[in-house]
Amino acid sequence: MSLKNLGDISYFRLNNEINRPINGQIPLHKDKEALEAFFKENVKPNTKTFDSITDKIQFLVANDYIEAEFIAKYKSEFIEQLSQDLHAYDFQFKSFMAAYKFHQQYALKTNDGEEYLESIEDRVLFNALYFADGNENLAHDLAMEMIAQRYQPATPSFLNAGRSRRGELVSCFLIQVTDDMNSIGRSINSALQLSRIGGGVGISLSNLREAGAPIKGFAGAASGVVPVMKLFEDSFSYSNQLGQRQGAGVVYLDVFHPDIMAFLSTKKENADEKVRVKTLSLGVTIPDKFYELARRNEDMYLFSPYSIEREYGVPYNYLDITEKYDELVANPKIIKTKIKARDLETEISKLQQESGYPYVVNIDTANRANPIDGKIIMSNLCSEILQVQKPSLINDAQEFVKMGTDISCNLGSTNVVNMMTSPDFGRSIKAMTRALTFVTDSSHIDAVPSIKNGNKQAHTFGLGAMGLHSYLAQNHIEYGSPESIEFTDIYFMLMNYWTLVESNNIACERQETFVSFEKSKYADGSYFDKYVTGQFIPKSDKVKELFKNHFIPQAEDWEALRQAVMKDGLYHQNRLAVAPNGSISYINDVSASIHPITRRIEERQEKKIGKIYYPAAGLLTDTIPYYTSAYDMDMRKVIDVYAAATQHVDQGMSLTLFMRSDIPQGIYEWKTESKQTTRDLSILRNYAFNKGIKSIYYIRTFTDDGDEVGANECESCVI
């Protein structure tokens, strides 16, 4: 028997029996039976065995499965002991889905695919040794954080750490295009290269002149953004990561760009094939001014990027449209066209109903909250990365005359359920910060110099969270209730505090800060103004009880941190971002990201083998009432939870809105009919804007026939 010829197996059948109620009860015990059968019938008979971890490592190095360099940084005695400690933890997968996901998609296998070469303890061991870079104490801390599932590196990091034949540890990139052919050509090459190494790419097209704009004085010569979108889509389709998956990208356009209607129409199902983009994702950046004009039902003007750059000397992206709007309208040198703001608002909602797109970035909101000198102009494939960028200048030889800064971001997640039982919350976050710092420091994206330059200057990472709904339900707290909002507020405050502490510690150790630290709100201390008031402490009895074993920084602690940061700086420009978490949340057996579950028993269509059923983590008789599906929930509750977290997160969060095509009666007070309308989505987007939400990811709609429009996994991380 081998992995390619398993013979008579029972675990899929047992797992599928979860979906067949017995006397009105969900037979959850069938999942445990499936889990036991999976190890008995699949894992144990098909795992290559070794006498010791030393023997295993020697085999893996000799046969080019793992790198020798990171292993050589440790004594064999230390590795042996750490491996023993990991096995002594006695880790147990809690669901069939978790075990299946790990072994199918993360565990190292022989070249012929016939045998497993890694257990989860081995994968954790190699991650810890790799990220600790020879530091034994850190390696031990990281190993314990990961095996206890308090920390989960993002898919590319967890999958590739230590392997000889691997992709990049980072999978999230952002590049911008300026209004010239050299930049377009260079950006297409960048998209090809980043896709080749396994990256999902965000691209801003707002600087490109609109269709019909003059080129070298010839009117009507420019083709606009749509043909460029097609070029990028073809690039991602071609560079498909060795056939494992399609390359993935998103293009962003500002709503005041003259091509905005044509841009949105590329995703319509009935769009002409010449302009339709099937696999490219769409996002829009929305300044405050748009919300104002739509609210007043006024006309809005769309401004030519070419005339703006010629008049103001900066690319379109870098002009504050809200601030300059009236001035642009009044200036006869600015080429402009007029449409109804409400018409564009409706078009956005229509497309979100039909396809889940576009993503929305409230660009002024993001920049108001941004403590870093510079401007945020776009986001990434999952809309949680929000960092400042600088444009590059490229000559005819495709060389950089002026090197700008673009973005890469390595991600990781805390597991809320397990973090709340951490013996030392601060120590846990510090270890995670060190691991993510190593990834940042060791990433060399040579193929795209602007990203390499940005990463070198910023040292950014994005630590997030998953399992919020799981934790709330298991503690009998309703998602979206005041207690859930308060809990979220305190949890993310703690993440912010401890990442700041450790970033400051690393800056002290290395005598180095991120570039332009002195121009940031950290340097002058103003970032800490809201914290030194001492307002961020648990207030309700329930939340006080939940955090009773954890240190809560008081006003004086924040003041001490402020002084330390003003004195010695921060190593990282950005530290927090909440990703959507796809497969890694299953391995951790918790709800994805910080949004609610979609189903108590989730149905997953897995490649080759069909359906797998995944019961919500901690689903028991007493927790069932607290596991309300997102599709049956007022989305304002989700927005409120995200708003509580957002005030502490220096980047963004992948906020997905879950809607039904037939909305249950009584959820929204303005509804007089059950059918979802464009008005519903407009109201919710405006509600999110007024709550300080920086970005909205997908709109997922559950249709009458049980299908879902939209997705919940980042295409650059899903495997």
C-alpha cells in the first residue's frame, strides 16, 4: 500500500456521515472516527520511519529535501532535545479536516509522492530552527508556540521553511504603474517574476491616462487602462507556478479616474470577450469626497491623470482628491468629465452582487490612520496590506533612474483560542515578532528592485489573528455583541502593545530603525496619545474575567513605551495585518480570520476526492446557539467587530461581507422586501466607512440555489 494506491479506506465515508443527522442530531463522533481511520489507514502505513531525528535529517539533507545550512547552526544534541520536547507535547489533530489538510498539502513527501517524510512535529521543528537562525532559546520558544498552535506562519512560510526546493517565504506583493510605457513594461515583467515565485500581486493603475487622452499632443491616442488589465491577466495566467495554481493578481483604480466605468464593466458576465477579465481581481480606491457626493446625490467629476501630473508634478495617486476636488473642478487646465455619483455607487453595488468585486479601499481613512510619513495608494490581493509607497522613474533601457519603494509583506496569525491560554501573552507575541522579522530580513526579491528596496527600508510584517468566532462561541458570547466588541478591542490592543515593545527591543539591539522613522508619528510620540489616556482596559465583568490571567498595560505602561520608542525607535515600519486565512485555519481547527463562520457544518470540495465536511471547532450542544452563520447575521455586527480591531491595526484587515440573495426578514430595519438590492450594499459600505473601516474584501452572496458568489481565500496563499 502507498499514497498513490491506498486500497480500501473508510475515512472519507465516515467523514461524509457527519452530514446525515441521526434523530435530529449531528453525529459529530463520526468526524473523530474518520480522524482515527485516517491515521490508521493512511498516515501510519505510509510514513517513512527513522531511528532518530538525526537520522531523518541526514537522509533529508543527503537527498536534497531540506537545506543543510540552517541545520548546521545548531548542535545535534539541541535538535534531538527539541524534537523530543515537541513529541512530548503529544499534539493531537482535533478534526479529520485538520489532519487531512496538513498531510495532503503541507507535509513533505518523497519525490515519487509515495511516502510522508514529515509529521507535524517535524514541520514545526524545521520552521522553528529556520526562523530562529541559530538562536536556541528562540527556536525553543517558537517550536512551543507553533505546536501549541498559538502561532501559525502563513502558508508560504510554513510550507517552505527549510526546504531545498521551495518557493518564496513571502507571497504578498504590491507594485504601482506610472504613466509611461517603460513603467508598464517593467510592471508586466515584475508581475511575471512575482507570480513565478508564488506571489499574489496588487497593481495600481490609477496613474495611467484614460482612454482617448492625448499622447505627444495627438488627441484620442491613449487606449486607457482596460488593455493594460488584459496584459496583466495574460501574464498571471502564463506564469502559473509550475502548473500548481494560476498566478493571482488584483488591479486597483481610483473612483475619480475617467476609465472607472469601463474598469468595472470588465467583470460583468455579459461583457465583451475583448474586454472581459475572468481571473484578474478588481479593487477600487475611494476618497472621502465620493461618499460626500453620493450622499448628497450630486454630480461628480472624473479627472484625467495626465493633466493632473502635468499641472501638479506628481502622479495621480499622490494627489489628495478630497482636499483638491474643488480646485480641480475650477481649474480649466484639468481635463474632466461629469457623471452622477449615485450612478457609480449603483454600478459598484451591482458588480458586487454579480461577482463579489470590486474590493474597496477607503483610501483617506487608511491615510488618516497611517502613522508613517508618505502616502498609502492601494492594497493587495486580500485588501489587508496598507503601506506607503514611492514611485520609481524608469528610462528607455528599463533601468531605474530613480528607485521608488514597493511592497512585500510576510504574514502570520495568532490563534485567539489558544493565545488566551498562553502562559505569557507577551512572550508569545515577542517570539512571533522575531520569526516574522527573520523572514523580512532574509527575503531578497531581486527580480523586482523596487520591492527589494521597499523591504530593505521598511522591515515590515503583518501579524494577524484567526479563531475569534470559535473563541467567542466557546465562551458563550454572541458575535457582534458589546462583549465581543470589547474583547476584540482588548485582544488587538495587546497585540499592538507587544509588537511595539519587541520592535523597539530589536531597534535597540541593532541600533537601526526603519527608514524615515524620525518623520513618523511614533518618533514625535503622537501615535501614543490615545493609549496614554488609559482607556483601553477591560470594563465589563465578562471581559475582565477572560483577561484576568494576562497583563493589561495601563496608562503609565503606554507612557513608558512612548518614551522608549521616541528614544530608540522601531525596527519595523508596519507590524499588524489581518489576512483571510484559508487552509491554515483548518489545520488550527478554528474559524478563519476574525469573521463569523458561514456554516456549522462546512462543506468543502477538495480536488480529486470530492466533499469533506468540517464541523465548526468546539461545536457542542451548549455552543450551537452562538455559532450563528454569517449569512444569517446583520453585517453591521461584523463591521462593528472589525472596527474595534482596526483602531489598533496599523495596516488593514480582510473584511468580507456575507449576504443572501433572499435576506431573512427582520435583519435590516430598512428592508421592505426580501430580495437583496444594490441599496443594501450601498448602506453597508457607507456604514463601514463611517465606522472607520479601511477596506472591504469580497462580498460573498449565498444564492437561492445554494451557490456562493465570491470567495474567502486569498488566491496567492491557497493550496
